[in-house]
Amino acid sequence: MAERMLKFTTVERVTPAKRAAPARSGDFHEIYADFIDAKAAEQASRCSQCGIPFCQTHCPLHNNIPDWLRMTAEGRLQEAYALSQATNSMPEICGRICPQDRLCEGSCTIEQSGHGTVTIGAVERYLTDKAWEEGWVQPLAPGKPRGQSVGVIGAGPAGLAAAERLREGGYEVTVYDRHDRAGGLLIYGIPGFKLEKDVVERRTRRLAEGGIEFRLGFEIGRDASLADLRQRHDSVLIATGVYAARELALPGAGSNGVAPALDYLIASNRIGLGDQVPAFESGELNAAGRDVVVVGGGDTAMDCVRTAVRQGAKSVTCLYRRDRANMPGSAREVAHAEEEGVVFEWLAAPRAVLGEAEHATGLRAARMRLGPPDATGRSAPEEVENGDFDLPADLVIKALGFDPEDLPTQFDAPELAVSRWGTLKADFKTMQTSLPGVFAAGDIVRGASLVVWAIRDGRDAADAIHNYLQAQVSAPALVAAE
């Protein structure tokens, strides 16, 4: 092993080739090429194989990263893939969209020593794409039938991960989603330049071919109540995510030309999928030829600014109230946006949307400075006196984060308990909600978070549901024995 590994002192960190900004800014294709076999093995060989793998402990899924890096360096690619997918329902998706700089790669020991992290995400993506090409990805094999069914509300990463694991355990699984395609934000929220849609579609197709039933265009509260699903299934998992956009509380926020980030991204992704979108065709959700200002500093904001560039915006500005060091979004995504021509106004907060109610023409902003820490421990932004300035903007996109929808009302289930933030209350250990047999996982419990955490929660929820259902099966037998 030593001959193949620990090469971080002699082999420099190299990422897959990235298309130049002028070329990639005109389309929605992914910006990185794939590793060739030799380059993947070379980069994997930089792993130090440290005794305490911080990359693994800082991965929400606790992927066995050092071992599959070693296997990749040794050319044992099929084994490496098998190990990577043993803990991750969607390794090629995580390899593309996880903020590795904040998770596994950010915790890499050799990164801390100044040699540059192992390109973990790129190798993870390479392994699974190779597996699809070579036919190593096996069809979903259902377990021995158990005669019990589970309804999953939400076809996003948490719901899909849970559905797969439950089907492998022998349960009948039906996934309900209000959209017309499975995938949730993987399909409609994340732009193609980060995650091309055929990558998601081949995953959902595998699940459908494995016997998971998808009821799409099906909205709980309209087509059935939560009570109906509880009657239909032995257990129900709620994995809806959080979709309610946080509002801009300032004058002019209701003007035409002010749009929620998710509406904007969904419209763009639907166009890429070949759908007709009237709001895009009318120009309402189309940045072409417009001065665009995106308010926010997370990954959704980065998706919006980079989408606007590709739609042919006249100018694109990102307005964020803290500085670059305190930005919650991926530093890698910020760098991509800058390369593509996005202007960042750091330490700036919106004060008012300018223009008339029928047509926004600009955004007035205030200069900020960072003051003492707030309740979260982050430095609180404070306005700088006489620091107002105006930006041209006939499309202002609100990317301030997401809150939960009012599920007890939507689902006609007032007894479904929620937290003070509106997320569903679920027992920390069992993941069960206030309703017996109803579980919850993903963002609807933890709040807006990362795809990798949703996958982790979905897998954990599947195990919790299995334990619950097996206890229900065994209980009558125990009573009869008495």
C-alpha cells in the first residue's frame, strides 16, 4: 500500500479540467470534465491513509473514503465503487454538488499541512460514473416480501434514499410528490451546470424498475389527506423539504420584477427539460437582457446568479450583508461565479426596491459593517451611516433561504406537531412524529440543509420505520403466546 499511497508530497493536487468561463457561460452543461482513469488513480494516491480519517468523520454519511481512495489508486475500481455506494444512495450526485470544501475535503489532514486536499468529490463522481458506464450498478433488488407498505411523501433526496432502503428490505413503497418528475430539488432546484438531469433520472428510473411506485402530480391535502395515507399504508414518511421562501421586508418588495429564487430556478430547469413555462416566455422569470440583483449569500444565491449569466443577463450582482469570509455558500461556487462575470457587493443590505409597482427599476442598498456577535455567534451586520447606494435592477431575486410550509394545515392534520420554527417535531432517536407510525426526515425536520444530510436522514428513517414495523408484526405474536 505504501508504494501506491502517501504521494501528497510528490504529486500535486489536480482537479478535473474545467471549461473556460466564456465557453461554459453560454450553456447549462456541467463545467467539469471527468477524470481519466490514470488521473483518478494518481489523485487518489495522494491520500495519507491517516489513522483517524477526519474526512470520514466529517462526512454526514461517514463514507469510507480512505479505503475507496486506496482501491482507486490500486486500480480496484469496481470494489471502490461498491464500497462508496454501500453508505451512500447517490454517490455520483454527492460528488457533484456536495460542498466538499466545507465537509470531507475541508477536513483532509494533508490540506491542514499545506499540501492541498485530496480531490475526494471528483474521485467519488468518477467512480460512480464509471460504474454506470461499465454496468456495475446493479438493478434494485427487492428483499423478501414482508406484506407491509410504506408511503413516502416527497421524491427529493431524503424520500428517495428512504424508499430505496425500504424496498431493499422487502417493503412495498409508494412515493408521492406534487411535481411531475421525481427528484425534488435535484431536478427542479439545482441548475444543470452543477447537476445534469439525466444523472438524476437514471437514479429514479432504477428505483421505479425495482418496484417502487411513483405517484407524481399528487398533492397531499388536495388528492388525499394524511389520514388517507395512514389508512392506505402501514407507515408513512414525510420528507417534503422546505419550500416557503423568506420574504424581503422592505418598500417595493411586491413590485413586478421581484421573484423568489426557487420560482426562478424551477422555471429555468423546466425550460432545460423541454417544458413550456409561460412565466419564462413572457420574460417574468427570464434574465435575458436584464439587470439582475440577487439578494442572499447561500448556495441558492450562487445558483441564481450563475443561471442569470447563462440566460444572457445584461448585468448580474450578488448583494450580501456580511463579508466574503462569513458567506454561508460554497467558496468554490463563489469563485465560479466571479469567473463568469458576477459582481459581488459584500457588506451590503437591501433597503428598498425602486421604480413603480408595475415595474422595478433598481435596488437601494445600505453599506454594512460587522459588529459584535449575535445569538448565533456570527458577527452581526450593522448599517454604516450615510452609506446608501443604488443599483440598476429590473429583476430582483430573493435568495434569503427557505422556511417550512404549514404542513398541519395542508395535510389536514392539526395534531401533527411542529417546532417554533415550523419544522416537524420528530423524536431524535426514533424519527417518529407526534402521530404513531408517521415519521419525518430531511429538511422538514432539520431546516434547510445539504443534500448529503437529506440522504443520511432518509437512510436513518428507513431503518427506524423498519424497526417500528417489525415491532408491530411481533407484538400480536407475543400477546398470543401469553
